[in-house]
Amino acid sequence: MTEYLANEETEFSSERVVREARQMAFDELFRIPQEEQSLAIDHSFPEKFVDELSRREVFNKHLFRPNTYLHKWWARRCGSTFRAILKQFVPGEERRDYYAPGGLEGKIVLDPMMGGGTTLHEAIRLGANVIGVDIDPIPVVQARATLTQVNLADLRAGFSQFFTDLYNRLAHYFQTECPVCQETVDAQYTLYGLRKRCACGEVVQIDQYDLRHEADRTIRICPESWEITDGQDTPGMPARAMRLITKRDRRCITCGRDYEELLDTPFYARYVPIAIVATCDEHGLFFRAPGEPDLARIADADKQRDGLDFGPPEDFRVQDGPKSGDLLKHGISSYLDLFSSRQLLYIHRAIRQLRDYEGVVRLNLGLLVSTSLEFNSMLCGYKGWYKRRPGAIRHVFALHAYSFPYTALENNPVNRRKSSGNLQQLFRDRIERGRKWAVLPIERRIGQDGRSELVKIPGEVDEGTEVFDQADLNAGQQRFWLIHGDSRSLPIRSQSVDLVVTDPPYYDSVQYSDLATFFRVWLARLLPDEVDWTYDQTHSAVATRATDDASSFMTVLAGIFAECGRVLKRHTGRLVFTFHHWDPNAWAELTIALRSAGFRLMNAYTVFSEHPISVHINNLNSIKHDSILVLALDGGEPAVPWSPPEAIDTSDSETFCRQCGVTLGWLLESDYSAAEIRTIWKTLIQGSACSVSTTVDEVYQAMRNNPGMPSKDKFVQHLNTKLKARLSVRFQ
């Protein structure tokens, strides 16, 4: 864990005062002439080239940058986009080429909101020293695990022993028998149905009766007997006491009442097993109904559940939040209840075994177990009936929110056969593939025929040496300094950072810090000494709701930008980040935050950023592009003149982002008040869909208690005078 003194405590040392005074004197004495302050990115950016790359990468980001995907995190941007951004700061056109190695040696790059760590990985590959900061501890430990140099053979040996010990302890809980030869085999997963009730009694609800579609058969479950067949009739099978229904059946046809959840029952106990899936070496893949031995294995695990000690139960209590509130609405008050008894046995055993490992091997194994929980929870759904099956598991955060399946899937994490979401598969995909790529990174080059070819970048590596203060950071190359803390107060010297490159949180749409609690409660036990796992959500730069007034989003973001301004080199430093949002409040608060920190927009670019058929944006009026915003504290005139647009076109994602960039540049040069900025953004984006009179009323009500505030009529007249020429809008 990195510890440091608060900025206020270090500010007034005599040595620091002398050092900074000397630095300021030299800055003024050797002030770089205006024309030499200009950087390549101020004037141009290879938008078309980056757009083509990102359109390929968005479909499989984890394959393009595997070393950054060890653990679950959200809203990652394309690594190719950030490599291209950083390349624009390389001196010399030849070395600035996207496929040329390195170029940022001797530079310090800061990401104050590092999240998935994209900036750190791309910058360290180019030879820079990097500083990554996040208020959430998960990005810190993930960056440490993936950037620290380690021999892949050591990771393989550690995992092999770790898995073998887990298998020997747990395999018998996750086994079943082949229905043909009765051989005991490892189950791949168990399917469960959700118990519901009406006045008549209980039923079990599942997605559908078809379990798998194959070329020559369909595997189904019988709603009366629960027998699993491949289309052959099995007459004479007795009916079960509880009838199977599908999710389309919302009301009982007998009593007429809606089926209700069993909210008074622990979540894991609301499900009953309906099918087991496994592979026999001789007879292949099979689906079978749970037999007595299978039910006995589950019951054996249930008996041990209460004896598992994970620490104080209150540590697992669900707190009401933007996303976790959905758990509470479903009667789930503890994160422990999101796991079956067999899954808790797996976690408990993993926690105990990790104590036998040290250093980066232990760190990687702990994160591997943690990220496996997204595939090993009773929140996992089943999608194996699709003819095109990328995997049977619908993982916990497939929708970037909590969803509650009808057909739940209990995975077998210790299955020796690689399959979706088990440890063997995850080790190969998240660690082995990532480490191979890290020592020999590969990019894609798209030819004129549209085909892509793999391009090795000789001399680059995606790893470095961790340091714990700025003195050591400056003592070499490809060093990384990770800070778990609030980016509004950093232990970094003033005017010592060359670049700040980041991707701010996405305003009010998804509260990732809230969702991350699902992992934090377990990481605090898997890796208790790695970082301070306490987390203050109030410091997160995410608005809890859209607002027309100052919000936590603006307050936190303004503080972060102000601190970035302090640590950036005054004349040559740049702040570059990606941003998009439909909400005018998001753009307004971004504008106010940047202006309060003294930043000016040098240029703005637009590139493709979102998977067009992503389940998170499908059927929405989605933005598929990012604005790349280049800002400076003292960069002379912007590279392009910022003229006020008459409106912002919301019918096209790319046009919208470009016009928002222009508007941002213009407003940063203006002297409008915060209230006026909000009004302008709302008018431009919402246009005729927005009641202008309502907007004026909202602004006036927010400001009417300010000293010297004029009457409403005079206020409207004031707005007309300032906006008429620029926006062609009159407030009535």
C-alpha cells in the first residue's frame, strides 16, 4: 500500500518553497517562445486512421490489449486510440509513426482517474514513466499486477499448484455421473430454476424449456416431469410436485394471481437445480436431470455454509446505492447470499490457500479468483440454447447492472476442462495470454483491401518497475507509481508532469464504484494487505442524478482538473481526455470544471468508440463516438477558432460530438456565468424539445437569492443581449 502525506502537509517546507521559487524563476527566464510551445496534437490528429483501428478493436478489446484485462472493470476505451494520442507527443515525425517503437522516454504521464489502466499501459510501452491514481482500490491492484515484471513460468507454476490444491479439496462437490456409463466426471455447470408462488402454491420459473439447439436435435426439459430429452417422447414419467413455467407466464391460470418472488427466502435458496451439464471422455457432452447423488452433493455443501468464517457479517451488508439498490429491492441484504454454498466453499478455500503465496504471484492469483466471481455467482444466467454459443454463461455484469435470472447457472470453477468462466480458462485468457502479449506487443495494420495484418512492435514491453515516490520515478525509464487516493490532492511536485491523459467517469449513467463493491468485499479477504480496501464513494467523480445545479460530479472533477493544472508543466503540458454524453448537464459541468481550473481547448477530435450492437447501448439513441479534447493552461491561441454553433445536431453521433467540442472551446473562451453555461448547453442540445421558458425559470430560481440579482424581466433582457448575436435564440 502506498502512503503519502496530504498535499497541505507538504506544501510549506522551506526546501520545497526554495525549489519551486527557483523553478518558477527559470521558467520565466527561459520561457519557450510561443511558436515553439505548439505541439503536433494541437494542430492535427490522425482521425481516420484511429477510427479504422477502433472500429476493429471495439468488438474484442480484450484480444487487442489482453494484458489490461486481468480483472473486471468497466467502460474501457480502445488502447489503439490512447496509443495514437500519446504518439502525438513524440518528437520527430518518423518516431511519431503509430508503429514505431517508443518515443516518450524521459516523459512523465499522469492518469488521475486510471480505471482500467489504459493510459498507463500505453504510455509505459512508449518508454514513459507513469503515475496512476484512483479513488477505488481495484484499479490500483490490477495495474500493479499487470505492469509488474514477472516470469510467466513462475505464474504457471504458482497457478498449477494453486489449482491442484483447490481441485483436491473441492472437486467432489462439483461432480456428477455419466448417464450412459455411470463414470464420475467433473460437471461443467448446473442449471437452476427460480421458485415463485401464488395462492395455489409454488412453481419454478425458467427462461424456456429448450436447453440447447443442435443441428439434428433440440434438448428440452419437460415442464411436468422435469425430465430432459432430445425430442424423444418419454411417456409414463411421473409429474413433479412443482410445475415448471417460463418467464412469459406471469399469472397463474388457476387462481388468477401474479407469481411472486420469495423475498423472505435467502437469494441463493430461491433456486432449485433442474439440469446438470458435463462431458464424459467416452460419451461426450450430456445434459441430465439431477439425481440423488447430485442432490446429496449440494446438500453436503449447504450443511457447511453456516460454518464458513468470512469475518464480520456487516462487512457484507448491501448498502443502498444507484445500482446496489436493486439488490435491496429484491430482498438481498448480504453479498454472501449471491453465492451458492458450493461457490462459498470455493471462495473460502481460495482465501486460505492464497496465504501460502507471495508477491506478484499471489497478487495475480488473488485477482484471478476475484474476477472469476463474475462467472461463479447465482446472478449468472444461461444463454447456452443459442445456436451460436460464444459461451453458456451470461456473466453477472453483462448489462453493467444487477440482473436477476430465471434460469441461473452455477459454474464449476475447478473443472479441469477449460470452459467459460472457470479457473483454467480464465488463467489462459487473462494471465497467460496477457503476459505473452506484454513482452511482445502486437498491433493491427489495416490494408487498402480492408484486411488487417498483425504488426509486432520490436523493443516495446508492457511492463515496468514500481516505485513509491517521485524521486525514484525520475531515476529511470518505464517506472510506474500507483496512488490509491483522491486526485484532488496529489503528492506530486508542481509543474513536473508532461502529460495528463485520462478518461473521466461517465457522469450519471453507470455507477461503477457501486457495482465494484461486488468484488471489493472479497478482494479485502483474498488480498488483505495489498491496499487499503476502504472506499469513500463520496469522492467518486460520478453524479448520482442529472442536475441543473452544481453537483458532486462538477465539484470533484473541478478539483481534479485544478490539481492537474498545478502539476502540469506550465507552457508545454497538455491535458487530453475522451468524453461523450447526450446530457447537456454533463457538458455544462465539464465546461464549468475546466474553466474553473484555467484550461483552454487547443483542439478537439472525434473517433469511433462504442460497439454498435453492445448490449449496453442497443436500442438506445446511443453515442458511438468519443470527443478527444486537447487542453492547455498556457498554449497561446487555440489551433482552430471557436465559433458559437446555432444548434447541436443530435441525430448523428459523430456530428454531435464534433459540435460539442466546438461549443466547449467557445464557452471556455467566454465570460458566461455557470448558470448561463447550463442554459446554453441545454438550449443547444435539447433545442425545440426543451422549453426555453422553463429553462430560464430554472436558472433564475437557482440564482435569485444571489446578492445583486436583478428582477426576472431584467435577467431575461440580460440573456437576450448576450445570446442573441451568438445563438440566434430569444427567451420569451
